[in-house]
Amino acid sequence: MVVDVDYVGKQQLKNLLKQFGNGVQLRPTYLVSSGKGVHLYYFLQEPVQLYRNREEVLAELKEALIRRLWNDTSSIRPDSPDIIGIYQGFRCVGSQSKLGVDFPVKAYKLSENRYTLEDIKASIPSCKVDLAPLDEKPRRKSTVTLEEAKELYPEWYEKRIVQGEPKQKSKKQGGTWVCNEALYEWWKRKITEEVKAGGRYFSIMALCSYGLKCGISEQKIRRDAYAFLDHLESLTEDEDNHFSRADVKDALRALKGDRKRLSTIASREWIEDNTKVTIPANKRNYRKQEAHLYLARRKKEDMKVIGEVVKEGRPTAERTVREWQESHPAGKKADCIRETGLAKHTVYKWWKDINNENI
């Protein structure tokens, strides 16, 4: 398990080494000087097979270890820890660091220690990561034949085999959906307005994810990504940490992987953690439109019952358009016309450009 701590000065390095020596922090097997920071390598006693049912737990444990190691004594920027995933790659020892060819990446052996995941968890005070799922065996493909399935699962056989209904995948199983293109355009604005140094690389990965969610062509995603290059480079705060065309190209490699997996694993929380951009949760609390509008109207009726004044000044058509927009922050006029049944000129009359922050 490897942890990256950036913005490490001379005093911060001294602090880290002291804490490794007195047991305040878990001593790594190797410490690697990466240029402006350090990579801490914790060798494990036994390999951990990366089955998909283990990814979430391992990511939670690594995040807890990162937050433990990256603090006001180890980094000049303690409030900006890079919460990177379990598949993050690191500079190879012996290769060139960001400081140039005269400053290669060097490794220093600090111990002979090899750890278990329980050891790592124990080194983090008040760590609540549940490691029990790591003991669960991964699901294996069924060995049941179709003839046996016909007898054992008649309802499934009728739907899937006889009627030919497609398999429905959950989000965790890699299922995906198509969102309105306004979601993609909204994230492009976020890149321009809110992304800062430290979140630039992942903002392009998020662009790929939103593009796939919205059915945007790969060609357009690539074109849009490179269009942000000058802007993202202008955010550079450290002369040794420029944002280059190579960084955009590397982030776009996400398009060549498992597309459905990228479009679902890049959750709101994941994007917030890695890009440092705040994304408010949907105000509908994941309710369907019908349920959301029902509760909104019900609240008005309850307010009337207890004698509170309820403003009813807007015409019915205007209120219908407003409520539809609130429930569909990324919706289009054409969708509103189709779903509400209102005339085109009526929707256009009451349509209002709303803040898309709650997509």
C-alpha cells in the first residue's frame, strides 16, 4: 500500500522521520523521494487479491491512512491531501522527478517491516473501516445448467430465456444510464470556475465520466479536454508542477478502459474528493419526480391547514413549469413540453434559466 504526501519541506521530512522513529506514525518499509514530496511504501505480509468486492474497503482504508499521514506536521499544505485510489501509479525509482534529470527518484529503506491490513488499521486512531468484507469470497459464475435453472428458477427462466428480457444491472454491477447533456456542460463550467491546482488531472477524468453518462462522443470529449489545457495550466502555483498536454492525454486514457465502470465508479463523492470541487446533493433526496412534487404540494396544503399564509400568485402554467424545472435541473424545454403536456409557447413563456448547481 503506497501513500503519497506532497509539499514536503526539510522540516516536514524531519517531522515524519521522527514520528516513524517514536511510533507516532506507522514506519514504512521504504520512503521514496519523488521531488517535492515522498511516497511511503508499506509492504504487506501476504498479497491481497484485488477482487472487485474488495475495492471499496481497501479504498476506505487507504484514505484513512492518507489522512493520518498527511497533516500539519508532514506537509506545507495540510488541508489539501490527495485522496488517491488503490490503483494509482507512482513514479518509478530511478526515473526523472519533476525537478529534472539531475534529481532522480530515490528510495530509502527504513525497515524490514511487512504488515497486515489489520496492522495498518490499528495504526490509525479511531479508524472505523470494517475489514470483514475482505474475508468474503468473490462471487463465481454459476455452474447450474439451463435445464437445471428451468426447474430451480422458473420465474427467472420465463423472463430471461423465454421472453428474452435483458439483464438489469445495479450501479455496483456496472449498470449505467444516459443523463441530459446539460450535466456535461455544467461540469465544463465547474472546470472553468472552480477547479484548482491539485484537482486538474482528475477534473479531466471527471469530464470523461460525465461525457459517458451523457452519451457524448469520444471525439467531442477529447476536443473539449484539450480546450481546457491553457486554462488549467494558468492555475499553476508551483513552477515544478505545471499542467501539460501529456497530463491531459494521460487522463483521457480513462476512455479506453471499462466505460460502464468509469461512468459509475466516478460518484459525486469520488469527484469531490479528487477535484476539490463541492457538488451539492440533489435536493430531491433521490425521490422520483412524482413523489417530490406530491410532497411539495402536500406541504402547501398542511401550511394552509395550520393557518400559515401560502403565496398562490403565480398562474398554474407557470407553477407547473417552475416545479418541472426544479425537479429536472438539467432538463430541456422539449422534455418539459413532452412531460407536462403544455403548449410550446406556454413553456417558452415561463421558462427560466435556473442555477444548475443541484444537478
